[in-house]
Amino acid sequence: MTQNKSFCDNVVAIVKQIPKGRVTSYGAIAAALGMPRSARMVGYILNNGLFKGGEFIPAHRIVNRNGYLTGKHAFPGEQMMQELLENEGVIISDNRVVEFKKLFWNPASL
DNA sequence: ATACTGACTAGAA
DNA sequence: CTTCTAGCCAGTA
């Protein structure tokens, strides 16, 4: 019971390991957990666990497969996600991560 | 208990 | 090239 027993905790654990200035996709995290088909759960559960555990999760580093900030609405301000990414050196253009393929971080690369 | 929703992805037309 | 459909699993009503 003291360990992770929910998919949520697993997702949070991976997200918290994302290096600064990097981004990843939902499917990549899901695949790292052994569920390459549950990409939807990653985003949905992150929204639910953004502040879960009393800690903030850098969910702004997670974007969809196209590099678009689909999850910006989960933040206090929809503009906040973009500012957070730009604050880490990630350039955003039209709600999309510039050079997303170059900044992509593979969670399974650990 | 079932039904519906959702920060997605990949494949098909 | 664009657009749509189906699959996926957990959480909430």
C-alpha cells in the first residue's frame, strides 16, 4: 500500500523525471509503463494528479504527438503552460513546440 | 452494477 | 494531402 498501486502514480513518477528543457509525448510515457495504447490516460490522470501528493508536476513538458500544447487548459492559465516551457528554453509557436522532435525526451531512455 | 467522458495514437478512406 | 474511425483504460455520475 505504500507503493504505487495506480496508473496515476506511475505516470507522475515518469513526468517528474523529465529533464528541464525537454518535452515528451503521452504515448511515450504510456509505452514506458507498458501501455502504448493508454496515451489518453496519461493526460487525463495528469490533470487529476497535477498537484496530487502535495507536489507540482511539470505536466507542461508533456505535449501530444504533433508537439501541440493540448493540455494547456489544465493549468491555472492557458497561457501558463507556454510561458513555463519558454522559461525552460523551449520555444512555442502557435501552441506548438518548435523543434519538438529535437527536444523530445524518451522516458524509456532512463 | 453500467454509461459516458477524456491533455491520445495509429490506421484507413 | 486531409479527415474520420476505432481502440484504449481509469475515473466520475
